[in-house]
Amino acid sequence: MANWPDSGSLPAPHLPVGQQPFLGQERVPSSNERREKVTTSEKKLTRRSFLTTTALAAGAMATAGMAGCASVSTDEKPELSETGEMAAEEQTFVSTCRGNCGGGCALQARVREGKIVSTHPMTFPHDYEGVEQGCVKGMANPLRLYGAHRLRYPMKLVGERGSGQWEQISWDEAIDLLAGKLKAAMEEYGPASVCIQGGAGNKAAWLNSGPLQIDNNNTNRSMGIGASRFMRKTGCTVLATGDDMSGLYFRNYLLQIPMNALEDLPNAKTIVVWGSNPAEASFARSSWYWICKAKEAGAKVVTIDPLYTPTAAHSDEWLPIKVGTDAALMCAMANYIIDHGLADADCLARKSNAPFLIDADGKYLRLSDTGAALEEVEDAEGEIAEEDQPVVWDEAAQAFVSYTKAESPAVSGSFDANGKSVRTVYDAVVENIRPFTVEFAANECRLPTDQIERLAELVATNTPTTFHIDWGIEHTYTSWRIYFGSAFLAALTGSVGVSGGAYSTSRSLGATIFDAPKALDMSCFEVEGELPSKCITGDYLVDIMETGKWAGEDFPVRALVVQAADPLDNFSGPTDLMKAYEKIDFICTIELFMTTTAHYSDLVLPAALPWEAEDFSSSGFMCQKAIDPIGEARGDFEIFVDLTRAMGYEDLFDKTGEEYLRGMLDTPENLEAGLGYDIYHEQGAVLKDYEIETFATPESNKLGVTRFYLEEMQPRDDWGQTFPMSDRMPNYEHNIESYAENPDRERYPLYGFSSHDNYHGQSVWAHNAWLDDFRLVDGKPFCRLSEKAAAERGIQTGDKVRVFNDHGSCVLSALVTKGIQEDSVWVPHGFFWDEFEEGFAQTLTGYYPDPVSSNSNFNDWICEVEKIEGGAR
């Protein structure tokens, strides 16, 4: 092992309340003070220090006061009247955390004397049963606003990247510097040489969001008005995030998986919570309430998770599956259901693509192949068009007919169609999954055979079944395969388009409780003279910067703007990504906090947080401005307005942010419904009369059937890859690194993974003292080990341990538990690297974007854990 230097880091001091710079009147630094160099040169962020020590732990926190950050006491509590009500001088404002979890919860901030003193879930009338949103992270928002690591002023790097040497500059200087760098790159290398890296740190906000693109083939980028108009005008490259894209891409685009109402959950007789922990963390915050209602009504709840979560603790059964083997379990369950005659034949025949006929190349047999006339179909606008529909064999007619006209479609069989041999999709799928028996899955998943068989029988006989599948299931290299498997299980068990049956998470309650706009005017995204642009998952910078090419074409990247993202703290394989960053001429990060990515940038611009700038949430309510931004922070929209004007695009933004929101909201339909800008601006959220809706959503894809086979599979990032037929249906392949036969397991025998819960998320919640009370052991981040793995290594709870592999390492505390798969280790996700004594947990992950969805593979790595002798317990 290498020698591990002592970081010697110290926490940032907390000033007495009366001296805190954010309280009372803001102090404006003098010009000399503003230009004073902030130097922490003894702490450098190099690739070596990134892996081996928290080089900027002191630098990051020391610069909290100097490099545009502030500190806060967490002891202040709001004063209440004798009746417990808020004091008269307090006001409340509606907004949301606006970042990373997807919940979009409506929260209220209490403001006193110009300061936010608390944030809490929005209150609803009593008869709005089970709709309250929010979690403890939402209530920790004051420390996001006023915390020590909050960025307050524009900062320019004056040393090497990662050196911690910063100079505070004015906004005019910062914008001129950024505009000059971007213009120079575009003029010399073309518009595509400038990239905007987006993420989930400020999503679902119409004005201020960064790029959060799911389908990279779609030129209508999902981002705020500010970033979108800039991208469209300049033709710069959009770098999308990989985070949960296996699930998002398959659910929203390739398979278009439907979601039922949350309130429909009590109609399920079996609920399989798979890759989800709704008792603690779910983007639909109220889902656990309705799952509990289902339990009260007699439903069986099963949790499949390598970790014994609160959801598992309250379930009827827990399956501690090995990370990344979920597709094997799905295939085995499907085989058991088929072999024991438990499949729902009617659902397969009439509601799925099981009877569709395919040739040897996997192409659908269509009407034109049989010489039949095309079918007239009415589209959504009422227009009639001819469609060359897929064909099935109709047992009743003894003929090939359109799948929409068949009286008795054959689910199984091979046929001759004018000399072409065809067979059903069902037969191809059954042949594909045959190797993955219950015995195979028991060995691969580390589960007893009888437990797998019991689960398969339960989901097929105790119906309707909801497979409550969320993003925790899909963070390995091959995890995109699970979406074919889940769709097949849904069809086999009749769990789609019926009340209580589903194969996805449920819809958010936003559409149920908020009176959302009826129609939007999207013309604000239209730009005269719009230039074409690329959209690529940002992880591929590793390859692009190494080769100078993308999809076989030259692709120089000279400047990078990181907005609402923290790649070095959150993306897979940050060690490789840092090497790519070293080859980029100029990096600017628009950020809330001094993240690792910000530290490794040339320019850092402080962005506004929720409640500091007005915006509109896609959940259907206004994010009201409650306070002025801390320090000199600005909204992302405002930053892009200033940037484009400095670049010479004087007329690109011809309206204010309010005017753009007004234009979107004040449509005739909204005004007629009383839902224009003014009402949202005044009230924040507009509630509608709440009625429990137990609707079941039918398949909404073009064919209108459950699809577990794709005739063609469009990759999210297309560089010419193709996929064999066996990859376009349920299948199983082991992970790229985390698999039993990996020869590297002689050195690294444990399977690593992370998760999200109430206290861990992305790094938008890092350095939050209120949450640290729940997520630290002896003041340090901790890993979870099984009793077996810990005993083999002489480790006890509280010991200092090192988790390491060939990618990186970190030092943290140990927590020994029965509640984890025996040969696995859990590490936290979402801490900044400077919160670890040595190293950084995210560097344990490798650079492995999959070829279909470019998903972030946080849970596809192996490691070893060793006790550090002398480490405190």
C-alpha cells in the first residue's frame, strides 16, 4: 500500500451569531479587499491528492469566509407566539429544494426580518389524505442557503487548478473573462468546442435549470430558458448527465412505461419494492403512505434490496440480492411462472407484443409483407393515416392479420409467410431466458431457491401485482436489461393497465393536488437563426479528450461551462474525468457551493438557490422569491443574459425573467381557468379540489401494448453501435466489474454499492450539519459491512477503515450490521471529497458508461476493506 499522508485538516470556525456576515446588513467589501488573493497553496487538488488525501479540506473551509462563502450557527430557532403560531412579522413563501431527487416537493419557507428561519413541507387541508410532501433534507434548506460552504462572490483561479488560490473579482470582470474565453474558442475551433455540462442540481425550473436531457437524439433540449436560448443561439455542445439514465431512457423513450396513480397502490394485492426505498426516499414522497394503506388492506409487500432498509424492515419479506443481478432474478421468475402454468394468457395475447411475428433478423412481419392492405388509423389530431401494422397469426381466422384486428392471436408458434420463416416474440424471449433458471439465479443473486420460487408464485397468483421499481436498481453496466425483464413480468402476471397492477413507480402527486397550467406558450424557447448542436453524455469527455473525436469525427473541446452539476463529486469514474479536464483550456462552474468540480475550475460563479429567485416548477407551482440572494449570488437565467450580451448577442434576451414566465403562463386557456402568472406569483401553489384518483394508466406507446421486445433500439448516444436481437429482449449478463468470476476478486473480494436515503443524496446536501447528525459515525462518513465480512477482517463498529481498489480509495468509519448482503460493502454517496479524512468514496467507481443509455454505474465495482490500526472506535 502507498503511504497515506495526514491531511491535517481543520473544520471551518463558526462565527458568533452577531458576527456572521449574512445576518443584518450585508457588508460590501472595498475594491482592495475584493482583489485580495486568497491563497491555500499548501493544499492542492491534484489527481494524486484527489485519490489519497483530502487536500483541500482545510482550503475549502478556510476559503469559506475568504473565497466567497459564509458560516452559520445552527442553534437559532424561530420564535413562536403563545399559541404556537408563527409570529405576526413572519411571512411564508412557496418553493422547492430544486435538485437531484426528482420529488419536486412543495415546501414553505418562514421568513423573519429578511432571513429564512425554517423550511418545511407545505401544509394541505385535512381532507387531502396522505399528500404531504417533503423529507428531512427539505427541512435542512436553511443550511444550504446560509452554510459555510455557500459561494457568495465570483472567484477567479490565480494558481494551478486545484491549488486553492483564488482571487475575488467583480461580476463585470467575471462575465468579461468568461465571454472572452468562449468567443475565442468558438472563433478558432467552432461553436461545438464550447460545452455546457448539465446535471440534476437545479432541475425542473423553467428559467434557471441547466441541461437535463434524457434523449440525446432530441434537439429540443430540456433546460431552463437561460441555458436553452444560449445553446440555440451559439450552437454550443450540450453535455447531458448519465445519473439515472438507464431507467429514465427506457421508461420515458424506448419502452414508454406507464405509471399509475399513487392512490391506486392500495388496490394491489402484492407490491414488490424493487430498487426503491419509499419509506425513506422516493421522488413520489407520499408513496409509502399508500403502500402502508395497501398493507392495511391485506397486500403482501416484498422488498428486493442488498441493504436492509426501513422499507425492508416493514415488508413481509426481504430478499438481500447481490448488486446488479436483478435481471437474472427477473428471468428466473419468468421461467418459473411459465413452467408452472401461471402466466396470464389473455394479457400476453391481447395486451402485449408477445404474439407479434418476427423474422430471423428480428424484424416485425408487417401487413405489406403479406400482401394485405395497410390499415387506416386515426391519429391524435383526428387525421386518418395508413399504417403498416405488425402482423400476428390469428387462430380464429387461420391467417396473418394486423395485431389490432386479430380475434385469437397465437402467442406461440412458427409460421411460413410467403417463404419467410417467422415466429412469435414470445417464443424468442422464452428461448433467450431459458439458461437463467431458478437455480442459476439462486447462485448468481445469493438467494435461496425456495425464496425465488415463493416470490414468483406470489406475483403470479396474488394479483394484481405492482412492481414498484425505482432508480436504485439500475446503476450497473448491464442494468438497462432489467426494463425488458420487468415489462415481461408485468405481461406474464397481467400487471399493466389494471387497477393495482404496474411495473414502474407511481405518478407524483403534483398532478393530483396542484392546479397546474392548462396550456403553455413555449415560444420563449424559439430563437431566430438557431444553430444546430450536439448533445452527448458528459462522461464521454474521457474518450473525447483522449482521442479528439466523437462518432468518428474530429471534435475539439476547448471550453467547458458546468451548470447545475458536480461531475467530480458525483459522476462515475471521476479519476478518469479529471484527466480529461486537464486537457480543457478553460473551465467555468456556475455553482451554489465550493464543490470539488468548482475547486478544479478556472472561474466560479455563485448561483442563487430556491427562494432567492423566482421561477416556476414543473410540478405545477411557482417558486416564489422570498429573500435577496446571499452575497452576490445570481440566478442562472440572469447569468446567461449577461453572458450573451457580453458575447455580442444584445437582442437574444428581449424580456425579463418575469416577462418570460408571464408569456408562458398567460395563455387564453390558463387565464380562462384563473391560472395566469399573477395568481401563481401571489399564491405560489394553487390547490384544486382533491379527490382520490385510483386510475390505472394504459400503455401509451404507439402500438398501445406492453413491449418487452424492441424491433430496433436507438442508443442514447449514437456512435454507430448496433445491438443483436438477444439484447433487445429480456436477458442477463453479469456486470462489467462486479461479478463473481472476475479474477480481480482475489484482491478485491467485496462488491461495492451506494444508495440514496433521507440523509444522503447528491452533493447538493454536502456539508450540512443538520443532516450530518444522522449520517456520520464519530464525526466521519461511514461504510456498512456485514458481520461476516467484518469478522474476517477484525473490524468492529467505529473502527477506522480504508476501502480501496484500483480506481481509488477512501478512509471512513465502519458500521457492522446484519442488514447487508454478506459479501458487499455500502459506501455513502453525495459527500464532497473534502469531508473524508483521506481519499474520496466516489473514486472507487470506474468509467463504464453502457452502450445503450450511457448510464452512471455507481454500483458496478469491487473493493477490499482493511482496518487502520490505531484508528479510533
